[in-house]
Amino acid sequence: MLSLVLPGLSQAQSTLPPAPPAKPVLFTNFRLFDGKSMTLRDGLYMVVEGNSISQLGQGQPASVEGKTLVDCGGKVMMPGLIDMHWHALLAALPIQVILQSDIAFVHLAASAEAERTLLRGFTTIRDAGGPSFALKQAIDSGMISGPRIYPSGAMITTTGGHGDFRPLTDLPRTSSQVTQGERDGGFAIADTEDEMRVRVREQFIQGATQIKLVGSGGVSTPRSPLDMLTFTEKQLRAAVETAADWGTYVLSHAYTPEAVQRSVAAGAQCIEHGHLMDDKTAALMAKNGTWLSTQPFISEEDVGPLAPQSREKFLEVVAGTDNAFRLARKHGIKVAFGTDLLFSQAIATRQGTMLTHMKRWYSPAEALGMATGTNGQLLALTGKRNPYPRRLGVLEEGAYADLLLVDGNPLENLDLIANPEQNLRIVMKDGKFYKNTLKA
């Protein structure tokens, strides 16, 4: 339209010289944690061209000409961290502010938090529920800074299930009613198998890479007790089958043995939370190869202010954390790392601290491997819906150049990750420096 009003505009834009390509970056003098091995390697060099690693070799490169040289001073290089349970639009604002504000304000707050997330060293997140499609587009286009996002879209729940934040004045619901929370994309309600298929497809046409279902009650929704069951097995299976038709998978929010078992039986490939599961449930997950994406909640320091009924449920979750991780280790369940930090900018800063909690059950190397290479394997389950086709969570030739340079050895001192401002000297994502405090 502007080219019709201003005829010279289109021609002027087309004749602008193209931006020169960025010079390849040559990293030397670092110790490497590659996201696959449990030990450090040294004596290496790495070349980043464009958004990926073109060379990773022993000794010295054949040529340094035309490259930007970065001497890492013997510091530890590692893949960017991946958070498998993050809510980009829900992380930094109190829940009442989210529910009562214009959705545009929530998106603006999320864009600011996205940059902070990246600078904490988390170069990729899987969004476990919320309208993060526009945020992802803005980040991927370079409009704003932030992590890669694997969006789930609205979390799909039942009437009265976790995530149904409707006020009681919105009841009873009729088929023609769509509440503000649903229009904003925070949650979607399905009470039949057919409704489930529709809600799943609605997320995919917006760009979802996987689907988030609510299989049980939750902490933050005041009227959904943890022990409640939401969908029937057939309803859950309808979502799993529809996701499979789109070439990807379903993650299911479930705390109790009954909820987890029903989700596994329906074919969900990843269980979110699972803090209250028992030995029989853990054995079933291991037998079926189901992933467990649980969060290391160990105290009230890991959560923002809660209403009394939600606080009681959170303490029940905390009480089950140790047993969930011990059962996962006992049965060899595939475990992913995520944080699920919600509704507080101050709590969001504890993203790295949550990883340090993993020392209770895993070595620092195991915890770092989980938050990098292992999480990357789970992301790859998105198949043809994967928006980022190169490997994530590892540093190898051909992988995305998402990396951190740590001042210290996180394989010996995982607590370094909890203070990213001081200890992360470089944050690179997609081959671009977002932080570099090394002296030239």
C-alpha cells in the first residue's frame, strides 16, 4: 500500500546494499562440555559461521584469516541451557495482574522477561502453556532478544480443571460462549472427544510444536484439587492421535498415580510434574519409555506468593519431590529438566538456582547434561513440527551455535549457574553474541 502512495519507496528499498555477512567467529583456549560427555575436553578450537558450528577440532585451525578471534582464557564452554517447563507469558507478572490486564500489557512484559531469560543462559525454552506464538515470532525475526521457543499454545483442560481460571459469574457455559482467557489463548476447554480434537487443531494452526494437556488438578488454580482427574482416557487418546496426525506429541500435566497412569495409557509421551507418583507408576513409565519432566521444588523459596489453598497444594508437591526423583533414578526413567517458575519477576531469576537443586539426586555433570543434551532429545520429538531443524543442547559440528562461556567449572561447582550475571562471560544464541564480557 505504501508503494502505491509513495512510488519511490519500493524501488529505494530494493536498491539498498545487502548487509555484509558477519565474519566467522573462531573460539580458542577453552575447555568444552559438549552436552553429551560427562567430562571436559581441552586443546580444541571452534568456528561458528552463520548460526551454526562449522568446525570443532583438536589443535589449531588451518587458517585464522577473515575470522573474529575469541580467546576464552581457559574458561568452560558449554551448550546453552534448555528449560522444558517454562511459561513465557506467565513467568514475571502476578496472576491477578495477568487476569485483569489487557493482554497487550502481558505480551509486553513477556518480551522484557524473554531477554532476561536469555541472559540467564537459557537459550531455548519449551513453553508449557500460554499464547507465546507472537513472542516466538518477534524473537525469531530479531525484533527482540530472547530464547528459542517451542510453543504449546493454550493448555487444554476440562470445565473446572487446572487452568480454568473463569470466574464463577461465567457459569453456566454454553457452546457459544468463549471467555476472555480462552480468547487470549491462555487455556482452552474441551469436555468431549470431538471438542478435544478441535482444541488441539486450533493450537496447531497457530504454530504449536507440541500439545499441553491438563490431566489432573494443579497448584495455582484455586478450585482444582491435586487429586482430581480431568479427561477420560478416550479423550486424552483423541488428543494424542490428533497430535500424531500432525507429526508430534503430547505432554500431560499430572501429579498423582491415577492421573499419570491414565495419561501413559492414552499415549502421552511426556508427563509434566509427577511429584506424587508411586513405584508402580514409575515402573509403568519406564516400561513405556515415557519421559518425566518434573521440577525440583524443595521449599517455598521456589514459588511466589500463593493463596492459602494453593500454598497447601504446593507444600504437598514439595513433599513429593524427593520421592519422584528417587523413583525416576530407580526405574531408569528418561528425565528432563524444567523449572515452572510462575507469577513473579523475582522468582523467575531463580531459573539457574533450580538447576542447582538437582545436586540432591544427580552429579553436576548429570544435571548439566539433562539441561542440555537430554532436553534436546525431548525437543526433537516434535519431528516435522520442529521449527529449529539443527541439533540443540549439544556443541558439535552442524549444531546450532547456542553456547555459554562460564567463569569457573560448573562440572565441579554447579552453583555457578545460579549467578549468571557474574559467572556467564559469553551468551551466544544462533551464532550471535548477546553477552560478551571478555576483554578484547
